[in-house]
Amino acid sequence: MTDLTAATHLASKRIAIVGASVAGVAAAEALSKAEFKGSIDVFDADPELPYDRPPLSKQFASGDWNEEKLRFHDQAWWQEIGATLRLGCRVAGLEASGRRLRLADGSRVENDGLVIATGAEPVTLECLAGRRNVSALRTLADGRLLGEALRNAHHLAIIGSGFIGLEVAAIASSLGLKVTVIEMSAMPMGARLGVEVAKRILSLHERHGIRFRCGRTVVSADGSAEVRSLTLDDGTTVNTDHVLVGVGVRPALEWLRHSGIVIDNGIFCDAHGRTSLPAVYAAGDAASWMNPLFAEQMRVEHWTTAREQGQHLAPYLLRELYGGSAEQASFEHVPYVWSDQYGLKIQIVGRFMPSDTFRVDHDEPDSGRFAGSYWRGDKLRGGVAINMPKQIMSYRKEILSQFKSM
């Protein structure tokens, strides 16, 4: 097929993208870059113009950014690339081997190619259901609710000490709130980063007045319309004006239950992002793909991973639609994530376990600059750095080099 014939053929095609966060937006950007002239339908249950989520617990929570700065693109850009935004529109099912979407209102939308980028949804706690001063932090609506709480509350309880919870704790502390973090593990981030790094994170927050209740879980809440206090499993209570729940997320997959698509810790994909259904690709938090770099099937809940996956798969979906070669470059990726806390940038790279051997490579207690690496035998598996961006890039380069040479 000639380039002209392929372009003409693709101009009649209709691609659907379900999910308008970073992975879905990246896929739309890549389709535009590839000069796709067909139609693009973008579906998302969120009624807001697509926006970036990491700033919700950073610049937006602190008040440094307004809502406009969160937007990936304005309405005019979406129109320029020929995309129809179906916002506030929930997709309820996938039919006909991926060629038809069933919407929550019962209508159906056909497609020739599909990108699934539905991400993940927050895990909730049943004992806090229905309370108006309880929030997660996944959507702009959540961000607005949290922002109001940070402006008006005196006491904030955070359940879970992942990066989102710790970032909000840092901002709340800077705004003068009294903050209690409730964490079921022995230390914040310990189950992910190991004891050495967890101790440093704990110390950093305690120096800023954050109170931790580690090794504890919430068993009940006092108050009807609003939570006034939380009772922990040791019988103690935590008074609060607002509760932020950050105990993890799960892939948003319920709508795919009867689709026939293979699900295994997310949407099961090959090394190229292809699912078990023809011309259906997946990216972001909901996708589990074979990462040939580590020879491991993995699902990664990182912004950078989601963006790069969305960028990667779009041109190959187009190739499949016009009958091109099935051969394509694998998505070889070194996971990377960052967090901003108290003016420090914490960066993590690689694929490691907290049980891997940890080495301190750099330590400046006065400035807070720090770097350490995770090893499995003689192989570097990952690294963590605080205010040392060149070091984290060095770790990434070394990981790429050693695994590509295997």
C-alpha cells in the first residue's frame, strides 16, 4: 500500500480513546503528530476539559496553580486535530470484539481502532462512605474539595502515606494545619522503598510537625454527615476536620467485564501495547504489558509511563489499521516517578524490591541531598535521589545499558 493510498484509507477510519488523562491525551497527540486525518472520539466520565493530575497534590493544592494551568490543551486544539470530546460520558461496556462501545445512556458508538486509557480508581474505606468531608484525590472535583479543606480546616487526617498523601501533608503543614498521617505499615513508603529511605522520609515529615500513627488502621468514624474523629485499631482516636484517603488505587476495568478482553492484573498487553482484541491497545495505569527490558509483565502507576505508552502505541495502531507490517518496536521502559515535598524533589527510577540490597551513594544531611541505589546481585535495579537530578539520570542510563546488553 502506497503512502497516498494508506492516507486515503485511514481518512475514513474512526478511532476511539476511552480515558482523557495523560495516557489518552498522549495517544491523541501522537495521532495528530502522525497526521491521522480520520475522526477521533475521546470519552471520559469526568466532565472537565482534560487536565493533568499530578499537580492536584502539588501546585493546585498549594494554590500556586489555578484550574486553567492544569489543562493539557484548550478546546481549540482538540478541534484542530479533529477530535470530538465526549466529556461527562461514561463508557459502560465494550462489544463486538472491541469495535463497539456501549455508553451508560444505552447508545452505541462504532470504532475501527480503540485505545483504552481508563487509568485507575481510588480504593475506598467502607466506614467513611457518604461523609462529605472525606475525599480521595483523583479528579479535579476532588482537588477543589481538598483545596477548600486546606483553606478552612484546622486538623487534617490522611489515611495512607503514599506520595499523594505525603505531598498533601507537606502542603497542609506549610499552611498551618495540624496533620496526622495514619499508615498500616511500620513506616511511610517502607513497603516500597525499604527501611533506609523510609526512615529519612519519616524524619523529614516529623521535623515539619507531621504526626504519624504507623502500624495502625481505621476501624470506625464518629459523626454522621461529617467525620469528627477516627477510631484506630488500638482504640485511640484522631480528631479531624477533613479526611484524605490515599490507600491505593485499582485499575478501572469493570466496564470490560464481558468484553472478552484478557484481564490479568490490568488489561493484558504484549510488548507493543496490543491487547487480546484486534486493533485494541491499552496504556497507563490500567495496562499490564510485557516490558522486554526487564523480561517482566508489569503494570506501573506512574505519569511518565502512562505518557510514554500513549505516545508509543498510536503509530502502531495506525499501521495495523492500514494493514502494515505487524512488526514494531517494543515498549522498553525504565519506570520513573517523582514527588515534591518541602521544597525537595524526590525521584525514583527502576524496577526494584525493598528487599534488594540498598547502598547509600551520596548523603548531605545539612542540605538534604541524598542518593542511593538498589542492587540484586551485580545488577543495578533502581535508584532514589533527593535534589540530585543528574544522579537519577545516571542510574537510569546504567539500568538501560546493563539490561539492553543482556
